[in-house]
Amino acid sequence: MHELSIAMSLVEAACREARANGAHSVRRVQVVLGALSGIEPDALCFCFPIAAQETLCAAAELELRVVPASGRCQHCGQHSDVTDLLAPCPACGSWPLVVEGGREMLLESLEVA
């Protein structure tokens, strides 16, 4: 379960930013997660409170926003959502699509006290 190490990294980054801005605690951690990031949202939500124990994030809520993957057809240039890496272009049927987004994980914002 690599989500535990990811949760630990999120907590570390959130605590570092909170301290740098003079905060005493973190109330909310907002994360953008790409649909093709390889991270299981439920597992990350399960691991976050464990990773946050005895840190500034101990009482923090993890808020995930999962964004769809997007891609472009190399043949016709059509942009579309990508739900399956093996799916052809919905416009012309060519394959493969070039994935342009949806693999990211971004610590978007913190709510601190």
C-alpha cells in the first residue's frame, strides 16, 4: 500500500508550509488527484489520519478532488477525456491517445489556524 507513504509525504509538506506561515495547526488539506495517478482515493483517505498522528495535521480533514484524465489523438488532434489507456480516439478510432493530464497529485491548499 503505497498510499501510506504518500499520506506521510502530504503531512510532511502540509506541516512544513503551516510552520513556515506561523500556523499552529492544519484544519484542512486539499489535494487534486488525477484519475490516472495510480493512487487509490479511499486508501489515501484511510492512511491520512494515521500519518497525521502527533503532527500539526492531527485534526485535519483531507479533501480530495479527483480530476479526469485528458488526452489528444495523434491522428486527428481531437481532445477527449481518457478513462482507459487502451481506448481509441472517440472521434476517429485511432490509437493511442497521448495523455496530457490526469496523472498528477497536487497539494492545492491548506486551511490553517
